[in-house]
Amino acid sequence: MRDRFYIACFRDNVGPNVSFHRHQFAGYHTDIDQAYVCTLDEAQRHFNHAREFECPISADHVDALAVWKVDHQTIPNSTQIIDSVFGYAVFVQGKYSGNDVFWLNISSFDISTDFEKASYFSKDEVSQLDKKYIAIPFHLAEKAKRRTFDFNQYNPRIMTQGAGLKQPEHLKRAKRRVKNPQTRFNCPKCGKIVWQYNPYDFDHCNHCGHMG
């Protein structure tokens, strides 16, 4: 294992994707390739002063489990058929995991946020698809893809403590406290506060009935 660590900030996760401190600590991003990389000694210093939602993670473990995904804000959100383009990637309209779109696989007809599972569609194949699908030039999707790390894959015993880091006493004490298992959201329709067990995506509002 190499002496490389990323500093995660779980507070700023987007959907299931872990957010990391960016280069020179200029904000946070779910794109692993924008993450600040530090040594074991530097990671331990950050860990010693970390807030409850911050944690160094072995870069080797993160890289091994990385998944290519595409944020809907970085690609066209309507079908783009261009005369000079022959290959297309297809995703489901209006369906997201965090900000990431779900790609269609032509062989299995399954959908996944993993861009590596996206099929290469011809114009003729695109023309036969249901209207709920959006087709864009494959090269645009490929250009927008980024490496992400799923929070559910994080194992602190292996990727943090197991990678040579010692958990600080203040974080051990914080871990012993009883935490609210629910996450606070604001309903995007009526604005009222909603508490739910799903920490990633808005489910529904008990006040106005809006569904996520």
C-alpha cells in the first residue's frame, strides 16, 4: 500500500458519493481526481484536529473501488441527435442518485449510475427507445464522467485505522454519543422540515405530500 490518503468530508456528500477536500483545500468535490492527496503523517495531523464528519481514507482503497459517474448538471438534459455523430449514450429522464444519471445498458436493459455499464447506441437504436430516455453523443458523456467513491463502501477499520491511522480521542468520544438516526431535509415544494431515515435522497413530505 502506498503512502497516500484523501481527506473525506461526509457532511458534503452528494447522494451516496463521498466528498473530499480538494487540492489546496479549495472546497469539496465528489470527483476523486480533484481530491487533495497527503502522506500518512499529514493525514494523521489532519485527523487529530478533524471534525466529526471528516476522516482520512487510504487513497489506494478509494481508487480500487472508484466508479465512473456523470452529474446531470454537466451534460445536456434533452436528446441531442447530430448528423456527424454516430454513437450515443442513453440515460433515464428525471431519475437521479444525488446528481448522477442512470445509464441504459442495451444488452441487459438494466440501468446504472456506473458509466462503465452504459451502452454505445446507434441512431437507429435511439429512434426505437421510449420517450423516457434521453440520448446524447457518447463523447460528451465520456468527457463529463468523474471517478466517485460510494459512502456505503467505506470501512474505517480497513481504510482508515487499518491503513495506519490512529483515531483521536475526541472522535472516539463523539462516536459514543447517541445520534439521531434520521436526517433533516427541507421539502423542495413547501419548504417545511422533514426528518427521514434515508440520508441521501429526499423521500416524501408528510405536510404537502410531495414525493422525491
